[in-house]
Amino acid sequence: MDTPLSTIAVVGLGTMGTGIAEVLALAGREVIGIDISEAAALGAVASLEASTARAVGRGRITEEERAAALARFRTADTLQAAADAELVIEVVPESYEIKQQVFRELDAIVSPTTILATGTNALSVTRLAAESQRPERVLGLHFFNPAPAMKLVEVVSSVLTAPPAVEAVTTLARELGKEPVAVGDRPGFVADGLLFGYLNQAAAMYEANYASREDIDAAMKLGCGLPMGPLALLDLIGIDTARTVLEAMYAESHDRLHAPAPILGQLSSAGLTGRKAGRGFYTYDAPGGQDAVPDALTPAAGAEAGAGRAVASVGVAGSGTMASGIAEVFAKAGYGVVLAARTQEKADLAKGRIAKSLERSVAKGRLSAEARDETLARITAAGSLDAFAEVDLAVEAVAEDLEIKQQLFASLDKVCRPGAVLATTTSSLPVVAIARATARPGDVIGMHFFNPAPAMKLVEVVRTVLTADDVHATVREVCAKIRKHPVDCGDRAGFIVNALLFPYLNNAIKMVEEHYASLDDIDAAMKLGGGYPMGPFELLDVVGLDVSLAIEKVLHKEFRDPGLAPAPLLEHLVAAGCLGRKTGRGFREYARR
């Protein structure tokens, strides 16, 4: 079964097929592009000519290399042209009927040693292989769009696939400059299997009118460092395509997280399938356009409702990393800050942490020595909440424990002047339960900063059913002054970011539990295929497995969805004291410092 894979046929010359053909031709393979549509074939040739010309212009290849690549690519309109191919990659529409017909016809044309690869990201490779006369030669070879740029290739084996066939295409992927990851056969494989559940939840969140499309997308970009928000990404992928993938995933998993949100079906039925149609969750400048344009749902500039309360001084309660980070943010923005801890010593230590942070900024040229001294002078360290008597805004950043926060707010209620805004930085607890610990719940709001507060631009603004309009307006105005991006959301577990992030992390753990893919392959798949700055297991170890488990439990308790139940492996690691980087061991082991 030793196959050189020097002549390769690509069946289907849409965007993906054309991209794969380009990668192969540039890597020295003879490529036969096959499509029944003459227009598609001509479009593929034109696309290859244009993209290689751009590559020459940017100095990535020479004119001679371009000419050689173009000479290695030819097109045909029948599968008979694949007769001499050692590998055939089909990227025809996501339909069992269409793909099975392609495989049946290829069986009668190609050599018994030819490898047949499907580019599906939603259908069962095993089911497609079973229709072939030589199922041991059938596998999945899932490239990501755009194929020339994206490094990830998922190599998908069924229970019928012969190992030498897998080895041959894995070697090919590496020779193409790609990063192959080995996965088993289930809808979505690794990257899409994790990605589409997350996208589906985001669509459902928007459909429930929990947050605006702009706020959902901004939250995930700014809070998680993602290159695109989920709703914009759905528009790019194609809402109809996403729904097809989710239907296939749900048919196998019966997990409610994969049951397509009704809005995906409604938009698809209306022909509002995203960028390709010119309208999906957003409206675009033209069908196939890249630029979103204002529509009836676009927030009007400066349309904040009502005026907020005046804020000149801010109290920050707590002595940990988050409290000192928030105090630094406010002081840099020119506010007078009272940083209060349980003792004067703890408060002084927290202020000392801020001084070190400011010093690092000076060393890196981000802050002048004068600005450092002015910022530090605006911060008063106090050993009691009594120092909050005259602050206009009090922000707590203490332990994520409802009873502790309620006790703190009961104290703030007594200390803070009438009209002061009281904000909690909770990431998972019900804000209204904290507000009810006071006699003025209308003055209480969630103001969820992200760690490290000086660097992260996002603040989730969480208003309860009791929060006063001017309190909400106050926090929005304050966010603008401290140069943070506020997103509005309601008072439910996880708000926006954690409600979308942690089910994705939990599903990644379940993949490992089921021996579906390795930690390294899953992390690589999400970084290379999804553009994530960190793989899920890297992120879990940084966040802390105990913190992650606590948030998972809160989400499961509130939404009562079986799919949100924490993965047993996560619970076992936490019980064993393996909490991630902070303990030296989590999903991976780390060198002690």
C-alpha cells in the first residue's frame, strides 16, 4: 500500500476545492480538478492564476515556480479524468446521496490502490466508506477554509480504514506544510465538533434577546481573544452550512447543545444565509461582501438612554490580583481611588502590587515616571470599608462566594452614601441575590472585569430586574472614561463570555475522556483551525481547574441541561488537587518555579 501520492484529483471546484488544488499544485503535485460545471472549472483556473500572481508580487514564490504550478493543474468535467490519480479528494456538497454517487463511480474508474478521501465536515466517513467497494482505502481529509492559509488538516479514520492509507495522507499533509491531527469518525470531528456547539449557543443567546449581536461578538473577541465573534463567524461559514453540521452532530449525540437553534432554520429558510447572501445575522454591502453595513438593528451612535450619576471617586474592595488591577485602571483614568482590604497590611500589599505593575509599564515605555507617580498618588490604601463613606462608586472584587459577597454588600449599604453606585465583579453568581442583601437594590449592578484588568478591554455590564436606569447609564459612562468596552447582558449564570466559553471547554474534556483525540491534537486543532489564542487544555490549566469546575457547576445548576454537567475527568483532577499551573499539574505537568 506504499503510495507516493504524486497525482491527485480534486472533485468539486468550489472555494474549498480550488484552495486545496492550489496547495497541491504549489507543492509539486500533478492536480486534476474535476467539476461538471464549466464555469466552476474556469473560475478555479482564474482563481489559481490570480492567487499565484499575488504570491509572486509578495515575494513568496518566483515567477518560474508560479508557471510550474499552473502547468501542473488541469481541469476536466468527468470523473474518468481521475483514472490515474493515486489520491482523490472529494469536496462536493454536503449530501450523502451526492458523495456516495461520487464514490460509487470512482470505484469503477480508479486503481484498487487509490486512496479516496472525503472533505466532509459533517457526514459520517464510515457510512460513506461502507458504500465503496474498498472501504479500507476511504478516509476523511478535512481542510479548513481558506485552504492555502489554514495550517490544520484533520485526518479522519473510520473503523474500516487501513493504517497505511492514513499514514500516506498524513505524510502528504506534512509535505504540504500543514499540521495533520488524527481523529476518529464523528460529526464535526475535533475543531468543528467543538466550534459548532459554541456557535449554536451564541445563536440561541441572541435569539433569546439576552444580548445584542454586537455585544455577543465583542464579548468573545475581547474576552477570549478570538479573531471573530460567533455570529459574524456564522455569517462567514454560512448559516445553512452551520445548521447542516449541527443536525448531523445532534443526530449522533442527541445533546441539546447540538440541536440547531431555531433562528438558524428561520434564517436559512428565508435565504438569509450570511455573507454569501448579503445578509444573515448582519447585513453586508453585497452578496459575497465582507463588510457589514448598518441596518435596522445597528445601535445608533451615542444613543445611551438617560444620563448617569456623577462619579469622581471610586472604592475598590479586595486585596487580590483583580482588586489591585481594577484600582490601577481607575487611578490611571484620573479617579480618586480608595483600595480597602480586611486589614491595613493587606491593603498596603495590594497598593504595593500596583506600584510594581506601574513600574513595569514605565520600564516598557508605556507610561512616564510622572504619570506613574500621579497614578499611585490617587490611590489610598485603607484597612476598613469605613473609608468608602464618600465614594461615588464602590466596586467589590472579593472571593467568588455568594455569602461573602452578600455580607460585604450589607456592609456597603451601611457605609456608602445615598446615591452611590454599588458594583460586583462576580463572574458566575446572581447579581440580584447580591443586590437583595442591601436596602437599595436599584443601586446595584454587575461590572465584570476580566483578568488582568489593566490589559483586558472588556467589561460585562450586568443589570438586574431591579437595577435603576441611571445606574446602568453611570456604569456605561464610567467604562468609556476608563477606556473599556462595555457589553450589556442580563443577570444569568455565566453572563456572555463564561456561558459560551465553559461548555466548549467541558466538551473538549469529554473528547479526551472518550479517547476520541489527544490533548495535544485538540489544542492544535482549535489554535490552527479555529484561530484560538490558546487550546482548551492550555486555557483550563491557566484559569485553574477548580475555578473551571465551579463555573461549570453554576451553569449546570441554572440551566439544568445534561450537556452542561461537568465532565467527570475535571471533577477527578480537582479532587486530586491537580488544579493547573498554580499547583504544577493539571491536564499537563509544569515545572515548579
